[in-house]
Amino acid sequence: MKMMNLSMLVIAAALFSPYSSASSAEDNAAFNATLAVSGLKLDAAVLEHQANPANGEMLANQRCIACHGEAMLKMMPIYPSLKGQKAAYLFKQLIDFKRGERTSPLMQAQAGMLSETEMKDVALYYSQQAQAKIK
């Protein structure tokens, strides 16, 4: 029982802690393993999708940068920087917005335009970026 509780704690920490370690970027295997045990109801195709950070960068530059880019973050400190956060955390937030489990009309609209595989691409891309230093 103790081992199971410890395992669940480790999984919860990996999923819900927003920041990745500075020493290494989260890779697809770790990302997919975390999602597989996250409790999110996801299609097998989404779980098996190998996130493409290059596609994530393209999508982030089209959809996310207006609010989450460094220029806007300087003007609107209530908007979170996405750089360096854990991929599974970012993915879950996008899923929650798309499914209406988190409410923000702007974010629900943005997440609603992304497929779940595109969300994985964006999440992995941002997880591999150095944390922004906003002043």
C-alpha cells in the first residue's frame, strides 16, 4: 500500500508540477508514460502520438505567442509564461480548457481549435524552452 501511494505521489508530481527540471527536457517516452497513467481519458492514437516540437513551435507562433510571448508577458503579468513548464502539465491544462473543465473564454476558444495531438506538440515544444525571465 505504501508503495502504491508513493507511486501515485510521483505520478501526480510529474503531471501537476508546472515546471520541468532545468537539467533535461522532457522527451516523448516520459511524456507519453505520464499521460498513460494520468487518468485523462485519451484515445490510444493520442497516447501513441510522438509529439513533434517543430510542429508545436509553428502552432505556438500562430496561436499562443500573442498572449504568452515575452512582449505580452511584460505588459500582462497575469498571463503565465509557458516556457520550461512540464509537457504533461501544459497538455492537461489545454485538455481541461477544451473540455470546459477550466473556464476562460479566450483559452477555451484557443484550445478548441487544437486537436489533442496538436496539444501534445505545443506542450512538448514549450517544455523544451528555457524559462523566460520577464522583468
